[in-house]
Amino acid sequence: MKKRVLALIVAIAAILIVGIAYFFRPDQTEAPGKPDSAAGRSDPLPAWVDPQDVTAVEWEGKRTSWLLQRTDSNDGAGEGGWSLNGKPAAESDAMRVLSQMNLLWAKGAAQKQPVSSLKDEIIDSTVTVAGMANTEETVYLIAAAPSDPDRVWIIPSGASFAYPVFVKDLELLEGDVDRLKSADPSA
């Protein structure tokens, strides 16, 4: 009888230990499929702007400045157009600019570096992105390091990583936006 009670206690203890280990895993800090913020993976994913969510992008730089903004529709359907510096812009042009921004970000995502590793960087541009889902704006700094004149760094406000972008790619985006700014919207 004592052996059976002892065996039953050992079996119950083993079940409890396995159950506790299953629900309280030390190697898992969050639910499966969610990013583990404790491991430093909370930095933004390789997408700068969500074209479906963004309401405005303001670019203030040394070479160019512009404001791409979603406009309200007149029919109340909730869908509007776009404006670039207050002038009407085609949706295809706005989507192209947003896609180019995301492409810049994606190119640099694989080579991200800690912000602390940048030395003597100079702020080249500031990009502010506003979205429908967020009530707050997200600010990105574009910084140039004198030691590497062929690259600039995209630094999300408050993030621990900077994302490198070739200056020629950045200038291509800025040039495309400048062409859109000077284009006749009625054409």
C-alpha cells in the first residue's frame, strides 16, 4: 500500500512538473509568433511606410523638402486622393514614392548596425510619417557619416539600430519626387 501511495505521489509530481514546464518555458518570453522584445527584436521590420495606412510623409532635407499627403474625398466614401506639396498627385505616383521608400529601407535592413557604432554623423534629412492607425507620428533621421560619403543611415527615432542606404539610391528617390513636384498635375 505504501509503495502504491509513493508511486502515485511521484506520478502526480512528474505530471505537475511537466505541466509547469509546458506553460512556463524559460526559453519563450512571449506567445508563439510574436516578436521577442526582450531579445532586441522589437526594431521595426523592413518596411518604412505601410501604403494602406500612411496619411502623410514629410521629408525635410538639405537637397529637397516635400509633403506627400492623403486627401479627403468629397463624396464621403472614406477614400481620397493624394497631394504633393498641396498640389494634386496621382495615386500611382504616391504609391511609387512610398514603394521607393520601402525599397530603401529593405536594402539596408540586412546590414543594420547599432546606432552607437555611428561616429560623427551629420543629420542630412528628417522624415516624419503619420498613419491612420497611429495617433503619433514616427520620425526618422537620415544621417551622413563623413568617413563614408557613399552611404547615409536611416535612424528610426528611439531605435537601437541604423539602416544603411547608398546615397545614389536616396538621390534617385529625391530626384523622382522633385520631378513629380515640377510636373503639371493637369497633364
